[in-house]
Amino acid sequence: MAGAMGGAAMLPRGAGEQAYASDGHGHGSAAADTSIPHTPKLKKYVDPLPIPRTAISDPSVYPGADYYEITMRPGTWRFHRDLGPAKVWGYWAANPHDPRKPIGMGYLGPTLNVTRDHPTVVKYRNHLPTTHLFQFVINKIRNGDAQLTPTPPPPYKPMQPFPANVNVWNVVHQHGGFTAPQSDGMPLQSFSPDGIHAESYSSLDPSRVKPNEQICAYTNHDRSCMLWYHDHGMGMTSVNVYAGLAGLYRVGDPADDRLGLPRGEFEVPLILQDRTFHPDGSLAYTMTLREGEDTPVVNGKAYPFLAVEQRRYRLRVLNASNERFWRLRFDVPEKVLPQPVLPFWLIGTDGGLRTPLQMLNFLISPAERYDLIVDFTHMPMGTKIKLTNYNAPVHFPGGGGPEISEVMEFHVTKQLSGGGDRSTPPKKLELPKAAPIKVTARTRRREWVLYQHKLFTTMTFNAVPFMEPSEDFIKAGSTEIWEYINPNHDAHPMHVHLVNFQVLNRQPIDAAGYQEQYEKWIDGGRKPEDRPVLANYLTGPPIPPDPDEALSRKDTVKSYPETVTRIVINEFDPPTDRIAGLPGSGTELPATYVQHCHILEHEDDDLMRPWTIVGDDHDHDHGGGDHNGGYGHHH
């Protein structure tokens, strides 16, 4: 039986200590600040787990595609029976069967259930207010707050991430999808409720959109997996998602029906977040003062419970927290099992199914998805199994923040239905396997250094701000190894748009020595010949991926501290064909995408860079493609 080490066993000596700089940007001296809001004490496990409703498509609008209209709008949501209603933002899907009854909850969004290789077209409509739900954060960024406003290293100059007349703008990113860049939902494609556009905004079928709308098209040329969609507004992703802008995007494959996996009501999504509440139930955003929030929220409810039968369940887990890492396990009461935890099986990760792996716990970083089979068959009726979080500070492994030890409960109280459990036992499952991506000594390596000059300041990749044009040009169809060099004391979840990848290995580094030389390289004018050579700072042999990462298709990876984390990518082939006959819906090269840290506060504070796929002609004259590094095109 394998346990999810989550990096704890593989971290180099002293990994929990500060090597040089902390990445706790925006989290000053919160420990001694009694003015930080705290959630009032809540009775646990009294609210049933909500299940997001499923959006209904209209196949008549674009023949050959499923069409949805999704509106971002404000509303209210009660996070717990003992809390009052909170003002929130959410996605609502139009109901083609009854226009008077849109589909949503108020908070989060409906689930889009789509079929592999059958395309989807979505019109997104922005009906949010023009003043932010967390306007104080927007004001701090605009006013040059030293811990919130992106401030790049020299010779670069600070740039405001949004214009002076915008307090709210949004764009929807289909996270993990095989998507053309114009539909990807990148920050510079943002649009406001009153129709102000960021420089790279565009829309398919523009005759059908108003200034506060955008049409995107998705190929769904993905393996069977659970993607998600969420806000990616330039400079304010963190507060937009915190307000509620996230939802599930499930890609199904008809072939899955033959696998014997739990289905229907026995396939349950779990959207994990942490939130803080004022006594009246309203949302408090405290991550300008500390790491993370103090209360677990699953599918929009604090400390929920799920009544289950004595059978196998498939749990589709998404960590949609802004910052928090979770290390999760299923605790059982004494004498129910020989051990205090219920084993489970991992059957999939971000990009789809994998070889089943029995586990006792797992570490999940922001944006990762874990696909689990949990077997309640032998749990006595009346048993309560607790999903607990342990040994995982908000910023893993060396951070702090409010401790959350209990998340939700599963109550074995329902009678077995449907004539019993007909799903296949996990150890007998025959699931699609991911063949290892082949690399050679000649495979191109690309370095991404997580650079921070001093405590509580902006982090960047390679000491270059996000708004600078793309400097990384990748040949279409090629294979590359990307090396995330992290000299800091906390882990970062790195998300690459467009592609799936595999974790290759990790290797400990002399973090302080590397950082010192990197600083000298910057101060000396960044001469290529003086840049530190990574091989000179390696302090141990390569370490294989964690068991839960090995031969798994990923779009987000944990970049552990004082370590180089290597991933291998062989999917630099964006979709080029028209989708549902829509002009301009395919990719044209050069094509620019982004990659970033999925700690959303870090992403907003510049830990994000564009990269560009080029054709055989290596046409670099187009620079950063749509990403031209300036904000001269608001319209």
C-alpha cells in the first residue's frame, strides 16, 4: 500500500526553514494582529453537502456543438445554517427549457458535462457590479501597496495591472483544456461589466456579442477527466475567485461506461475551499494580512456532511482554494478498522484516469484534482467517517495560517439501493495507462526560476514581470523538459495552460548559494554567460515523482522548496481546426499561452509569464503574439 508522501519525505535537509526569501507576499505580521476577522464558532456537520446543478446545453445555436450562455452576476448564499446570507458572485447558466429559471446556486457555478471530442461554445456575459465585493483590495493595489502592487526587479518599472476606470473585470479560463489561445481565458482577455476590454480581448462570432460579453469555443479534445472553469481577471483573479467565480467542467467518454466505475449519485464532486466569515455570515477576505482563511467550505457549505450507502463511491476532488494546500485522509471511529484511517484508491489526476493506487492520505495543492474510489461497504450502519486535514500549513511545508483539522463527514445512514453495488472493485479496474514520455540527452530544457528579491515582495519567473513580451519560443510538436528552480522555503503549484505533462523528477539544490549568484547575475546586467549554471548547485541525486504523480497526466505540479522540479511536455500542438464552423476559432501560429503559480495571490502579484508556440519558420518577429506587454489598448 502506498501513502501519499506529498513531498514530505523527499524534501532536502532544512526545507522547512528559510533558504533565502519567503514567498509570503502580502502576509506581513498577522500573528499579532487581533483585528483580523475570525469566523464565529460553527456547529459541524449539520448542513448536507450541496451538489452543483448541471447546465443544460442548446444544440440548435451552433450545429455540431453544445451551446451554453453563462452569466456572472451577484447574489447571496448561506454558507452554514448558523450564518446569515452572504453577498457572493456566481455563474448562472441559461435554461433553454425555461428561460425564467437559470441554473446555478448563487455561489460557484453549474457543472458543464460535455462529451469528449464533441465541441462546446459558450457565451459569457458579465453582469457583475462595477464596484468590487472586496474593493479595499483593489484600492490597495491601485494605491501602490508595497505588499500587493506588483513591483518587478530592475531594470523593469511597475505597471498597474488594471486601468484607473476599472474596479471589476473578468474572463473565464477553462482550466486544463485543449483550447485555442483566443478562447483560453487568459488575463489580458479580461472584460468589464461596462464593456472595458483588456488589450488582448476578442470574441468569436463578434456580431452576436455586446461589449460585456465574449464567445469562446472548446474542442473537448481531452481525455475523460474533470477540468474546471474559473475567473482569470488581470490583477484580481484572487478576489474574483474568492467571491465565488469557479465551477466544474467534466469531460466524459462513452467508453467510461464499460469501466465499472461508480456513477450517478455515487459519483460526487468535492470542491474544497477555505473562507472566513464575519459574525453576520458575510465573507471576510483576510489574505492581505495572513496566509489562507479559517473555515473549510466544500461545494459552498462549511463543515458539510454527506449521507452514503454501504458501497463504493467515486469522489472527484478539486482544490479550489486561493492558497491552501490540504493533506487529506478519511478517519474512522475506534474499533471500526484495525487502523484509524480508511484506505482509498487514486484512479485519476488532473488530466484523466491512471493506474489505480491504494493510498492512506494525499497532499493536494491549489488547482489539482484527485479522482478517488472510497469504499464504505464494510462500514457499520451509523458510522461517521471524517475527512481530516493534517500536517499541511496553508503554504506547504514552511508556512502558517489558520489551522483547519476537520473538513466534512460521511454518514453511513442510507440503505443500499439499486440491487446492490455493481461497480468494479478498484484492484480489478482496468483503466487507461499513461505511457512515459520519452526524453533523451538532447531534449530541450527550459528553466523557470522562482525569483523574489526580499521578504513580502513581488515574485516573478526569471526576474521578468508578466507584462513583458514572451521570451520563450517553443517549436510546435516538440518535447521539452521544464525545470522549476525554487530557492524559496514554500512550495508553489505551477499550472501550464493548454498542455498536460508528466512529472519527471526532482532534485535538491543549494538554494542560498543559487539565490546569491542569481542576485549577482541580475545586478551585473543579466549577461547570459554569467547566469548561474543549475548543475553547479545540485546537492543530491534526482528523486522520482511521488507515487500519486508517477505516470499521471497533470496540468498543475507542486514545485517544492529548495528543489528543482522537472516536468516533461510533449503536447505543444494547439488545436488548429475550426470549431463548429466558427471563423477564427482555430489556432494560428505563433500562439501565446501563459503559465503561472496557482496560489492566486502570487499569480496576481506577477508570478506568471507568457510563452509562445512557433511554426517551422521560427517566426519570432511576432514577439509575444497577443501578449504585447503594454496596456495601451483599453477600449
